[in-house]
Amino acid sequence: MQNNWIDSEAQTLVDDLAKEGINEDLALRVYTTRLLGLVPQLVLHGGGNTSVKTTATDITGQAWDVLCVKGSGWDMGVIEPAGLPAVKLKPLLSTRNFAALSDETMVELQRSNLINSSSPNPSVETLLHAFIPHKFVDHTHSTGVLAIIDQDNSKELAREVFGERFGFVPYIMPGFDLAKKAAEVYESNPDVDGLILDKHGIFTFAEDAKSAYDLMIDAVTKAENYVEQNRKFSSFPKAALPENIANLEDVLPIVRGAVAHALDDGDYKRFVCDHRADDKILNFTNAADLDKFATRGMPTPDLSIRIKHKPIIFPAPEADHLDAFKTAVQTAVKSFIADYTEYFSKNDAQDDVTRTMLDPMPRLAFIPGIGMIGIGQTYKEAKIAADVGETFVETISSAEAHGEFKPVDMPELFKLEYWSLEQAKLASAKKRALDGQVVMVTGGAGAIGAATCQVFAEQGAQVVVSDLNLDAAETIAASLGAGHLGVACNVTDRASIKQSFDAAVTKYGGLDIIISNAGAAWEGAIGELDDEILRKSFELNFFSHQNISQAAIDVFKAQSTGGCLLYNTSKQAINPGANFGAYGLPKAATLFLSRQYALEYGSIGVRANAVNADRIRSGLLDDDMIASRSSARNMSIDDYMSGNLLKQEVTARDVAEVFLSQALARKTTGNVSTVDGGNIAAILR
């Protein structure tokens, strides 16, 4: 493990934060916390914590001895001083001789003693930090250390690796009881440099930031060296795999569909997938005994909050037998659900606490020949599950390499997964209408397309912005926030469509909603129109919708969770305009295309609807086109744009919101929604 401390960088941060009124203690605490948090082999997604004992002044000007400790929700790798809330130290120390302290009361005690009442909740391990008298205290979930202590003889191994310089604390769930036990172990030998917490992680401490950090790096390095020196093998014995492993883009929709959680109202709670497949992961997933060592539990119990009590394992998929793979995946998921339900029922019955079972779907999957899949209700959650999965793989691989992976038992995992403090977080989490769903918008960089992307992203969807112009698509995707995808697609080219769909599927696992929006307009009297122009318009304004729809149906069938096809058909499909036949004719065909899909694929849960919009300022209806169309109708531009019953101009966002309403109307198909401010001639009869 590399030591990343650099004196000049530490001093620069101290100087910079001093300008903000941050003292040197807290500045150095921020510095080493970041050093630890940026190494995934030490800390992942909210794991680990650090603290410093210093002084702080409240709003009255009174100075207090405080513990600045990592706050809930802060990532150590990018932490700021605000992420280390100051808690009055004396009240924390007063609990040292309490016989018991509930988690809820502990949180209340910590919050009531914050110097700044708007600070985040201090870490659940705040009391442990407080009870250790050293100024700087560091805690990580090092994969190297876990490979040593996730063994039957963990105490003996810890003594062999770390000697007398580290105390050993038996496994206890985080909270008051663990803090008391850790303090007892420390007090039995106050000369130790740190504590090893069985099946949990490592603490180091010192009177200065650098020494505490150095001790952590040295201890982790010792653990890593021990594993390497005692390694029994460099890679797992391999399972026999089919020669023709299926393509990832064919596998992921099957998996994603199988893990979609059926709800009582007939809909699904859908998930996003994040696939990983580097050499370490494939060495693990292709192991002959994968099902034995990968399902024993978690390397450290708090991982169960992210990826449940164990991963799911699917068989290797053969390219020519995808139907058999789909059946096997569905069977494995049913078995996982039954196992998880039993796990919940058995452990929930051990006390009289009222709990509600979480959805029983897996959050981490392994597929020989394919790799690892993180599963989450958002792309962020899926990435976190996959990141945690990499820690899972690395820790268990190292544990098995020199011994035998033996984590804490399932009841202890249950306590963490259903911890009241975590349940409270879940209960307060904000849900959005399209969480877990993936939408592709063609023509996504245009005015209507971009507005539609924005509206769907606001509702939680992962958005694939598809456009002929890749730079424009990526710009729109970036504007939506992290995790969205921009792809290049020529919707008149089937090969280009396949590439864009493959990109979406390999990124997220599948697709749920397709908004077929790309189009362009040509003018000319129909009796004088060049045949080539009409055919070109049909390619873009009709056949592209058919090509996109066919590609979508393939994905929808693989997922078996229905789907939604939405088409931008324009009022020209119903109410033709003079000299606009080249545009209106294929749009009319597209309207009936939507009805054909509604008719033929409703039986598998696919809904198909159309939007009939008019006079939207966009690349299609640009200033020149607006001038031309208003002239054709002998109207001013302003009158043309607001020439409807409501006398209001209709915007791209208005169209986007109607697309959204159609996507959310789960029992509506074959619908055509008008968005034109009121045009009697375009109303369906």
C-alpha cells in the first residue's frame, strides 16, 4: 500500500483552509481523510471514518473541546471541513460507564451536542473515536486486513501479522457496545498503535495526523504482504465454460428483466445494471467453486446494506441457447427470492421489533464468462453495488488464496441490513416516478428531444440521448447530470441503430421507454414533388420509426417486463398543411404504425402511443420555416405561433411533459395526445 502523504500538499491545504478560519488540526484531518478515502482498497462509498480532538467555538463565542468526526453521507475521498462535524467531547465521554445506550438515543445525544446544529449526523462510530484518547483516529475497511480477519483463526492470524502493537476486538455490531468493548481492549494495553476489529476493519491512532496515517498504511501493507507470502495459488481453478459465450448485449436484458421486482399493481420495480469484467473479476467469476465461497456472506457486514446478504450466481450463457439461459436465470432469481424471504423471516423472528422486508432482489450477480453485474434502482446505486462488488471479489480472492474465507454468520448480516438507523435512511429516501427505468430519445439534441431528455431525467430515468451529432448528444447528456449517455445514431441506418442500442444495453442493462422523435421536414406541392425527396422523407419520418421500434421489441422481449414506444407524429398526420405533404404523409403512416404496435405487442405488455404536436420552435421549425409556414397561411409570425384556441405558443417542454404523461399511463396504449394549444382541424374524430 503506497503512502501518499506529501508535506508540501499538506501544508498548502493547511494554509488554504486557514483563510476560511479552519484550524490546523481540522485541516490536517481533512488532508489525511482524503488520502484514505481515495484508495478503494481502504474505503468505499461512505465506509470508514476518521476523527480529530480539537477545539471549536459556538455561536455565542464559547470555546469547547470537541471531536470532529466524519459525518453521515460524506465521501472521505472528497471530504470538506463541513463533513467532519464538531461534537462536544465531554458529553460523549460521559457515556463511557453507561450499561446500555440504544442507537436512537446515541444519535440524539450526538446531535444535541453538535456545535453547529445544521451539521450532518456524526458517524455511528463516534463514541469509539471519543473513547480512544489519542488526538487523531483513523478507521478503514482495508481489503488486505479483511483477508486476514475473515478466517476461522482470525485472532491468531492478527497476532501473527500485527504482533502486540495492535489490540484485537471480537466482532460486535457498530454502535455503543462496540465502542465500549474497543475501549476495554485499548485500556488493557494503552501502548498499542491500533485495533483490529474482527470481520470489520482496522483503527490506528496517534497524536499527529501523519503518524496515524503512516500507521494505517504500514499495517495494511503488512497484511497485503502476508497474503502474498502465504498464497497457495495465483488464480482459481477454472470451471469448464462453453466455447461460444453469448454477447453481453444479449445477456444483460435477460438478467435485468429477471431481477425486475413485480409489484401488486401489475407494474415492475425496475433496476439498472453496471457490468464489470477485468482480469480479477473474471478470475473470480470463472472459478470452479464459485458457488461455494462466493455465497458465504460479506467480507464486512456493512456491505450487506449495499449488496444484501450474498450475491446471485447465474450459469454461463451459450450464444445458441439463450432461451435456456433465460429460463435458468429466472429459476435462479426465484430461488434467491425464496432464500432471501426465509433469511428475513428466520432472523426477523428473533425479537419483537417490527420490520418490513425489503425487496428480495439481488444487488450483485456473477456470470461465468461474462463477469460481475452491480444492480441498483439508479445508475449511481448500480455503480456503488459494482464498486462494492470489486471489494467483495478482492477480499474473498485474497482470503481464499492463503486460507478459507469465513465471514460473520447470516444473523449478524441481517442486523446490519435491517439496522434501525439504515431503515430510517431508506424510509426518508426520495422516490421518483421513473427510478430504475431507462429511456432512449432519438433526435435527442434537438429542441423537443432535449426538453424530453430533461423532463425524463428529472423523474429519475437514466437517459440515452441519441442523435446524429455525437458531440451534441454528449453535451445534452452531460447537462442532465452524472450517469446519462450520449450516443451517435443515424436512425435511417440499421447498423447504426444496433450500435446505439448495444451501447445503451451494455451501459444500463436494457431499455424501457423509446421516444422516437428524430425527423426532418421538406416542403413542396405534392403534385410537383420530386420522387427522391418523398422517398427520403419516408426513410427518415416513417421507416426510421419502424427500425427503432423493431430494435426496441427485441430488447423488450428479452426483458419480459413490457415496454413503452412513444412517437412524435405531428399534427401533419391528421391535419395536412399546404406544400407539406412530403412531411405529412410519412407522419400519418407513423401514427398508424404506433397503433399497429399497440395492437400486436400489447399482449407482452408493450404500450405504443403518439404525440400530435404543432408549431414548436425547434431545428425542424426554425426561423426560416416559421416564416415560410406563416406566409403560406397569410399570417404574421406571432399569430402563426399562437394561432390556436388558447392563443398561447406551445413549447418543446409542453411536448416533453405529454410524452412523460404517456410513459406514466401504464394502462393506456394506442393513444394520440394533441399538444397544439387547440386546433379544431387536428382534433381526432
